[in-house]
Amino acid sequence: MIPTYQELMRPVLASASTGERKISDVVAEMEDKFDLSDEERAQLLPSGKQTVIANRVHWARSYMKQAGLVNNTRRGFFELTDQGRTVLADETIELNAKYLERFEDFREFQARGGKTEDVATASPMEVEEDGTPDEELQAAHARLNKALAANLLDQVRSSSPAFFEQLIVDLLLAMGYGGSHGDAGRALGRTGDNGVDGVIDQDPLGVDQIYLQAKRYAAGNSVGSGDIRDFFGALSLKKATKGIFVTTSSFSPSASQTAHDLGARLVLIDGAQLARLMILQNVGCRDKDVLHIKAIDENYFEETDV
């Protein structure tokens, strides 16, 4: 029988006890460890794009990463943290999602992901059983998107400032800003001018421009009113009429009030909205599965009198 993602947590953690591991190698190791049959090894998710065992190994690694037990070293590789080694050394610990809740980082991840009560004890492939099939599917989709949003923000926060600035430009272009002309947007990077990190040309000649400010902050470090005033001052120096301030964290109440008082020319995008927009525009993520939901075509079954 294919183990659940929670049953895989300790074996996956132990697999990295000797050093950095490649996740695909760990999947093969788990197949052997649990003596899976050829059919079980080949069993695919409904999408047909990933095996069930690989999906569950990845979920086990992902949850333990959010708890701080493992760390992603590079694409497709992970290693134990000091905290992970401590947990691994204590064989009395029943390592599962419920246990991970004792770690503050994991609780913050749950809060960012809007976790419902059953996520800690249910497999990521399971859905609640107390709703209609449509409700269950929508609830599962919402949970996946919330978890994706939290993971996206983690990735963005761990990126370089230059990468984050380019990401914001890419996102706005994907949203349709800049029209269809080439080179409509650019990150200014280290050449940033007076607190401006990027610019979008709304027309080919750059007569109408949107200026960008990007603050890559940790979750608890909110943007204050001083940052808003500085950005507003930069816009005034350029005689600009449009500015977008993006952060991976949040805006303090005083920052939001300052933006409101200074006028409608300033748009604030916090971390939660940034993640939603990235998902909507497929920036930093991609469509993994496409499910076609069918319903009865009532018109087809209408019989007319002859």
C-alpha cells in the first residue's frame, strides 16, 4: 500500500541524514523502502502527470520545510536543518502534520494559507466529506490555492531584490499594462532613481508612465507611512501621475491612510494580493492540472411533441 504523506515524513527526513538529497532520488528510495509493487510505483494522480508516491513525498518534504525541519538548497534538492536533526534523533516523536503545529513557522504557514481544521490530519489528496461534491471540489481548490500563495511568497522573499523588481515588472506586463509594444517595462535595479525601482511605459514613446516601488520584506515587517511619503516624493520629482507600491509583507494602517490622504495616484499591493495576482496571471506558477467539470445538459433531454 502506498504510504500517506504523513507516514512518509520521518523516512523522508531520515533520507537526508547524510547530507543534501535530490528529491527524485528520495522518491525512488521510498518506493523501495515501502516495497511498493510495480503497479503502485506507476499509479498516477487523476491528472496523469505525476505518480501518487512522488506527490506524497513532495508534500511530506514541503510541510517539513514550512516547519523548519528541512531547507531547500537548490532546485530539486534539500537538506536537514539543525532543528530537523534534533527531531530525527528523537525516535519517540510521531512525526506528522499535527506534531509540526508545535513549530511557530509552521503555524504561521497555516495562517498564511488559511488552513482549515482538517488539513493537519487529512492527506493533501483528500477533501472534506460533509459537503456536496461541488463544494468539496471548490474547498479543495481553495486550499491548494492558499497553500500555493503562501509558498509563492516564501519563494519571492528568498529571492534577490533585483529578481523581485523584475517580477513586479513581469506581473504588470502580464496584467496588460504597457500595451503590446516591446520593452514596455523595465526594472531599474541598482540604477534606481530616487526610490523608484521600475517603470512601465504605457505608450511606445513613454509619454505616459507608471513608476514602481518594490519592498521585499519579511511577513512581520510592515511598510510604514515614511516609505509611502518617500515614494510619493519620488513621483513628484518626476512629475509622475501614477505609482504602484508593492510589498511581500503588509502596509501599516498609517501607511494606508497616508496613501489615501496623498491621493488616488498611489496603488498599494500587499503580499496577499501580490500572490493572488501572480496565480491569476501565471507568473511564477503554471497550470498543473486541468479538470473538466461536467453537468447535465437539461436542454438535450427536452422532448418536444411531434
